[in-house]
Amino acid sequence: MVVVISSIDRDLLDGALGPAAAFCMRLLVRFAEAVGATRLEDAESAHIDGCLYHGKVSLDFVERLVSLGGRVRIPTTLNVGSVDLIHPDLFRGDDDLRTAGTRLMRAHEDLGCLPTFTCAPYQALARPRRGAQIAWAESNAIVFANSVLGARTNRYGDFIDLCCAITGRLPWYGLHLAENRRATVLVAIDDLPDEWRAPGLACVAVGHVIGRRCGDRIPVVTGLPQDSSEDDLKALGAVAASSGGVALFHAVGLTPEAETLDDALQGGRPDEVIHLGADDLRDTIRRLSTVPDGTPISAVSLGTPHFSLQEFERLLPLVEESCPVIDLYVNTSRAVLSHLVDRGWQERLEAAGVTLVIDTCTYVTAVIRDLSGAVMTNSGKWAYYAPGNLGVEVAFGSLEDCVASARAGKVVRP
């Protein structure tokens, strides 16, 4: 595919905006050719996934751009890194990894990226408007931006996301185009378990099914509770993007491009219809756990994606009612931490036995102190990744289940 080069693209290629931008532009044009993009367009913002250290190549690439005097041309946020720079004492890994991971995070700051270090940038700063063309990486950030905000991004990966940020340009293909955002799979929730009083479990269950059954196709969901919150939709998208390759979902009456079912289908018919009943959803939630009720646990981990202020508002009275007897970790962002400090909640949470983890997440780096037993979580994403990443058994439950289990030291699901 031949990519049409505009005057700004030519300036970038010729080095008019510096050698780093020229280097990134050459890579971006080759990428655009590979994915069949016909042209490049302006990006309004970027979110970079590559500040999590995966090896020397990560550091070499970014430090090369720093040595060339590179600077991002658009507002650019950063995903989690390998180290909690606010609480460096929490890191329990190898010193070489600590050093390299810290260098990589600082190098991205040297490029002018905002040190958000969160997988949920939509909770941190001004959020992309509906229809905004953005270049975001990190699976849950992508699916939230596309689905809940109605912004437009493809699943950009390491290095290409940073090339978009340095050049301010993105390849015009995929989900940037309105016609490619049409739902092709209808997921119909026929009934919900009566005992699920809040929408959270339903959203996680539906997200997990979507990931497994839809792959990278675009689903539209009917029958979700209309009181599902942003945090519920965040959880749905996160597990759908982890157990599958979902970058966009529609939920009728809940997401901006699905006021009606016909809106999401863009007047067409679905290629497939998936019906889900109460028993299907219960079974999906059961399968997220690898251990039964009553199993001893050594830790609880919350906040994957990063906890919002509203989630802390739910958590605080639960932990203050009775302190946990095991480690309870909550991953969150610097922006949310600032709100906790302003409200005096940080001291109250820590007094109640909560360990706040900033800049990173417990399933991607060595933070959890004791992995001798199972770990419990309310995150479908954490439950999906942690057994492979950390080699632990996992118990899944609601936020209330997790806090009750942290008090009991074993899996308790009332």
C-alpha cells in the first residue's frame, strides 16, 4: 500500500523537526505501509506502553531518541513502569531490573512525556473528546478510550506509540475510520443472577466471555444493568482486552456510539449472536478462580486497572470496619493518590492496613511480599494474567468478598 505523504510528513522525514522526529517518521511510514494505511493524520494525544521494562531493547530505543534530542509533539501520558517511584522500598525484584526499569521511566520523562505512570490515563488528565483521533497503547486504556469515551485509536504497541507521539502523526486505518467501528457480534444478556445486586460481577463476566468468544471482533452488548458505572465498564473492557483482542465494544444505552442497537450495528445485521443467561455468567465467574472457598490466601490485590477515587470511596468504610489480617494491595495512579492525600484518605487507608502501590501494578512487577498462598482479587484482568506472570493460584470475588477474605485470611464469598 502506497502512503500519501503530506507536506508536514515530508518536513518530518527531511529532518526539519529534528533527527529524532525524522527517525520516528521513517518507522511510522513503514508501519503505515504494512497495515495498509493510505495516509497519516494528526494525533491529538498519545499514551505510551513502552515504559514497562521488557529487556535492553526497550531502553536502547528510548535512550536513542533522547540522545537525538527528541521531544513529544502532542500531550503524551505514560503507562505503568516496573518500579513504584513513589515507594521504591516496595520493589522486591533484582537490583539490575530496578535500575534498568527506573532508567526507562526517567528516559520517557526526558522526552517530555507526562509522568502519569498509569494504565488508566482517562482518570488522570483531560480526557479525549468523542471522535478524537489518538494514538494510545495499553489494552485497557485503548478499549476504554474507544468504547466508553468514543475516542478513536487502534491497538498501538511499543515503539510505534512513541513514534506517533514524537511526530504527532498516526496511520489512517482500522478504528480511526467510522465504518470500521460497526459491531459485528451481538452479545445478548437474557437474564442476570438474582444474587448479584451490583453490576460489577456481570460486567466482568460479560467481558471475559467477549474476550474468549469475540477475539478482535467488535461486540455490542444488550441487557447490561443500566446503572453500570464507568468503573464497571472499565472492568469489562479490561478483561475483554486481556482474554481476547477486543479494542472496542458497544453497550446499548451505556456507551456513546450505542444509543440504540441499530446505532452500534450501523444499520446492519450481526454476523453472530451470543446469548448469555444467569448460569453462563455464574460459571464464567467461577472459572476465574483456581481455588475453592476456604483456601488460605497470603494477599489481596485490587486496582487492575488502577483504582479510581470512586472505588476508594467504596473501599474505605469496608477496611475501616475491620482491618485485614493479610497484605491488601491497591494499585492506583499519582493523580488519584493526590486526591486521597487532599481528602485525608491516604492516612486512613494505610492505618487500616492497605498498601498503596503507585506507578506500577502487582501482576507485572515484584511487589507482593508473600506469595506462599493464593492471592485474591476483584479484577478479571489480574485473575487472567497473574497465574502465568506470578505463578500463583487466584481467587476471584467482588470488592466486598475480597475485603472479607482479607479479614479472614482465607477465601470467603458470602
